[in-house]
Amino acid sequence: MSRKHSLITRTGFVVLGFAVTVLLAACSVPEAAVYADRGEAAADDQVLAVVGGADITETEVEDLMEAQLMKVEQERYNLIKQGLDRLIADRLMEMEAKQRGVTVEELVAQEVEAKVTEPTDEEVDAFYEERKARMRQPKDQVAEQIREYLLRQRENQVNSNMVAELKKKHGYQLLLEPIRVSVVADGFPAKGPEDAPVTIVEFSDFECPYCARVIPALDEVVETYGDKVRLVFRQFPLNIHPNAQKAAEAALCARDQDKFWQMHDAMFKEQRSLGVEQLKEKAARLGLDATAFNECLDSSRHAEAVLADLKAGSDVGVSGTPALFINGRFLSGAQPFAAIAKLIDEELATQKPGS
């Protein structure tokens, strides 16, 4: 297959290591440090081993390895979806090329290469300046990598736009069902109507830098989709962050006074000042009743609620933050708005009129 042809058919592109770190990274801990709910084994389980006369059943193993097995299942789905997308794009291109009386390569040249412009020096400079603290390399050493990355981004965007138009023109129906996980959303801090067609449940850590990086994308989601989306926040303080547990409790203490999102924003903006006394100072600055807030935080009133969130997240496969579930569809890491919007649009497209 030629490079021109592959521009359309591939569903993703090989991005640079630094770009993956910048865009899709997440805070994480070793999976052994996360809760594992072993549950009760069913009477008809297949016995996989016998130790000292006691059975070890398949359900026991599955419960122990639930998070890892869920990841394997998700990875398998992603590979199948990637292959399916490539075959769909191939077929659409071939149909369009035949209709126009041109080759696929000529079609790509007309609809992709002709519409993709080279990144300017100013765009490369701006990209570097925004991320230089995390790249840790001089600009002249990564400039060409940045230029190539930006070019691939543009190619992929033009590819996606073309395939989307071809789907409308030639007809398209996706029958592959996405993997969905049941995640409880009711009763937790949220933005948006309870009957919104799309619910996003976010498991997050106030001390995780990647959780802070995903906030602009989530803010854009709320602004763009309005009442079509409900954003739910659940706690997932990682043990690698010493202040995360008390910060999570502080958020719930603020919720007691209807100031959850104000405290949420303040803590993410000032992630290096999340000690207990600093949390109390933030609460006072936000106009909370200081006596009530301080008593709530000092007594660890919401500690069990935070731990319950942590366990709930672990039970559905969360091992790092941020972790998003979009109508139960798992999306991991500090994803850009486009990646989140793609799943939202897919979910909205499946909604029946008037629902």
C-alpha cells in the first residue's frame, strides 16, 4: 500500500513519544496497590486448582484479576475497532474513486495532500513554548519532530473529515457494539441535567497534574454540548500523592456548603498548596463557613466516602487518573477535547429522536 493510500485508511498515526506523554498521559500507581474485589464464588464455578483440599475457582481468579482482564478486553475491542475503521475507509475510498473515475491514489492527492499545509515556524515555536517544561530538550533538537507531528495531526484531521463525508454520501452503519462498564453516577457532584443523553463519569485526583490538564477539555465539553451532557466527578486519590486524600475530603466538605466546584477549581489551580492548612485557607477565601469546614476536614467526615469512590473506580478497571467513562465507555488519560467529543458524538448519534 502506498503512503498516500495509507493516509486515509489508517485510523491513527504513530505519534512521537513526547507527544503521547503531553497529550495522553495519566497519573498511575502499580496495579497491585489498587483494590481488587474478590467477591463470592458461585457454586457451579469451574475449579481451576485444588490446594490443601480447597478449590480455587474460575470466578475467584476473575475477581482477583478483574481490572487487568477488563483492560485486555478493552484492548481487544480497540484493535477490532481499528481494523474495522480501516476496512470501512478502504471501501468508501474505493467506491468514491470508482465513481469519480480516478485511482485511490489520485483521490487522496486531491482530497488530502492538496488540503494539508506545512506547519509554519511560528506554529512550531508556539507548540514548543507551551510544552517546553515537559519536553526537557532544546527546541532545535525537537523542532523537526514537532513539525512532523503537527503535519500528521493535520493529515489525520483532513482524513477524518473526508471519511465522515464519504460515510454520509455512500451510506454507513456501525454494528459493532462498544464495551460499556456500569458506573454509578447518581449522588455525586455533577454539572448538567440528570436526564442528559450522555453522562461522563470522571475519576480524578486533585494532586495529579494530568487531571488538571484535562479540565480545559471538559470545560469545552460542557460549553459545547450544554444540556446534552452531564459531567459527574468521583474521587480517586492515588497513594503516590500525599495530599490527595485530604484534598478529596476537602472537596466533599465544600460540597456540604454547595461549593464543590469552586473548591474543585481552586485546588486544581493551586496543586502545590494542598496541605490541610492551605485547604482551610482556600475554603475561607471562597466564603465557606470556616468553622464548619474545618471541623469537617479535621474529623475526616468524608474519608469513607472517598475510599468508597476509590474502590468503585478500581472495580471498573481504573488504575490511573484521569479516567473517564462516557456512557460507560472507558477513556483513559488527559485526552484532548476532540477525543472526548468523538465518543460523545457517537453516543448522541445512537439516541432515538425525542429521547
